[in-house]
Amino acid sequence: MKWLLMIVLAGLTCIAAAADEPRVLRFATWDGSESLIIQQRIAAAFEARHAGVKVQVEAYGGGYNQKLSAAFGAKNPPDVMYMWNFPLYHRVLEPLDDYLARDARIDAADFVPGLFRFATVADAGAKRERLYGLPAGFTAQVIYYNKDMFDRAGLPYPQAGWSWDDLRRLALRLRNPAAKAFGFGLDVNPDPYDFQSYLWSAGGRMLGPDGVSVQGHLNGTPSKAMFAFLLDLLKRDVAATLGVGDGRNQRQMFVSDKIAMLLDGAAFRVELKQDGKRFGVVGLPRFEGRPAQSVVSVSALAMARDSRQKSLAWDFIQFFSSAEAVRLRSNDLPVLLSVAAQQGLKDDPLVRPFYAMAESMQETPAHLLNPRWTRAQDVVRDAIQEVFLSGGDSGEILDRAAIKAERKLR
């Protein structure tokens, strides 16, 4: 009888110990440094509101996609994760439409217009579009200008509504060969996603609306016109080539007054503030009378379809995009218009252009048109670099690349 009592007591002890153990919610992020620290603070704030819950922040770093894919393949994914390529991953993610519809804590109209489209994927089986993520961060592309270089040259700062011809005229006057200073900095090995801003503003694109046709778009007349314009800046020695491993770090060159203007997103603004650099930002220029368009890069929080604690996972996703958490993410642009207004950011000349350019996007990024776009994007990247660095016939290079990229998609 004594041994039976001991077994019962041991069992009760194990049950009590298990009850004391926290529920662990796994959250995967690609961020590091200050952004990771902020996310850990958000996780701690969530834990404070949910007794017995521990948020395990998993920083995958540079190998994010490979580690995430491996976790899904092993049927052991994190409950919640940062996500951007929803067309590629949506089959292993939990649809969030119903969660959003019944959660009064979230006002979808308060989010920057257009962000939800990046987390929405057409469900062929259900013949409807479904939402797979809640926006957490965004940036658009703008032109940064070096106030010190403009002031020394006695030139007015660029204003909203300017054109690429205006940029060229300013760049020519800001160029100083003796000081090895350039009027513009051009990334000649760009992420093809970001390069779409150039083509869209010229009326071109990389991929047609059908999601398959590259020919007639990447190598179409409008796209070739933009390439020709940028090539002209390089040939006149007005633009510095960036991104080709030649030691030309754009941050160092901008801060040391070697570049007067360049195109970049919101993270560069944080870097320049850390450097104490005097700079301004302005929306992208118009090309041949067309309205300027910028790509928008959106990060969102998604839930694994295999998560065993979906209610808790949704609560974390909701909290991450709440006003409280958005305010904590001080190095990101607020995705909530109410927070941006409270902080006066939409009237801040160093921030306002990002929101304006985010609303400018009318085209659809290539990866949202075809989940297999990753097969073709390296072909496009190589072609862009070849156009700018080889000295060959740019039209012929783009024609070859369009054929090759399209084959990757068919």
C-alpha cells in the first residue's frame, strides 16, 4: 500500500511541475542588432500580459529562408514568423481572415493603404483571396540628398514632383571629378525587387500582368529607355557605381560627401541619423511625364498551419501590430496611420515622402504575380549588372535575359 501511495504522490508532483512550466510560443525573426532587441522587448511585454507564457524569440539571421524551410519540412515550424514571400509559403501558413474578422482590437483601415495586398494570396480551390499575414513593417524607395554638397554648390534642394531630367541637371552640377565626388550613386548589382521602382516610373516592368511574360516587358521600350537614361549617367561619370565589391560603400561615400544623391529605403535614414549627417529625402522623380512609382517592401507576421496553439499565436500577432508594439518599434516606419499621426511623422519632411511613395504604387511586384519568380530573378539581376558594367549592347543583353527568364517561368 505504501508503494502505491508513493506512486500517486510522485504523479501529482509531476503534474504540478508540468503546470508550473510556461507555455512556449516560438517566434522566428530575420532581424538582428537593435531590431532584435526591440522584438525581445515586445515579446516581454506580451509575456507580462499573458501569465504562464514564454515567447521564444528565434533569430535565424542571414539563413532565414533556409532555416524556415527546413523547419517546415521537418514539421516543426515556429508558431509565428516574419514573412514576406507569401505566394511561396502560403500553403504551410494559417489563413487569418476569420481571426481578423472577429477581432475587434484590430482596425484594418488604420493600416497604411495597400499593405494587406502583400499578405494576400488567391486560393484557387476556394476561388477567393485569403489573408496570411498581418503587416508589421514597411518601407518605400525615396531619393536621399546630401545637404552639405547642395549647400556648397549653391543649389536648391529637390522638391516633390521633380523629374529625372531635374536629377540629371543637378547631378551634373554636383559632380566634382577632382574630389572624386559624384552627383548620383547607382547600385549596379541591385535586388531586382528594388530595381522595379526605376522601371515602373518609366512605364516598364520586369514581368507582365499574366505572371509569365517577361519578353516585351523587361526588354520593352519603356524599360530600355530607363536603362539608357541610367547608362548615360554612368558614361558621363556623373553616377558612381555601387554594389560591385569595389570598396564603394554607399553609406561611407554619402557621409564623406562623395555622393550627392541616391535611391534607398527607410533603413538608410536611421544609419545617417546615427552618423549625424545632414540630409534630406524626397519622393522619386517622374520619368517623361509619367507619375513616379516606388516598390513597397512589407514585412508581416504569419502563423504556421501546424501550430498547436493558434489562439495564442494570433494574440501575439495582434499584439505585435497593436499601437503599443508599433510605438516600441522606433526604428521602423509605423504601419498604423494613427501612430504616425500621433508622432507627427506624416508631417516630418524626413518621413513624409515614404508614406507618399507607399501610396504611389499601382503596379504589382513580380513575386506577387508568380510564386516561381525566384527562378527568374537571378537572371534579371545578372542582366542588370551586365548592362551597367559590360559596355555591351544593352538592348541585346535585355533581349537575351527576357527570353531566359521567361523560360524559367514556363
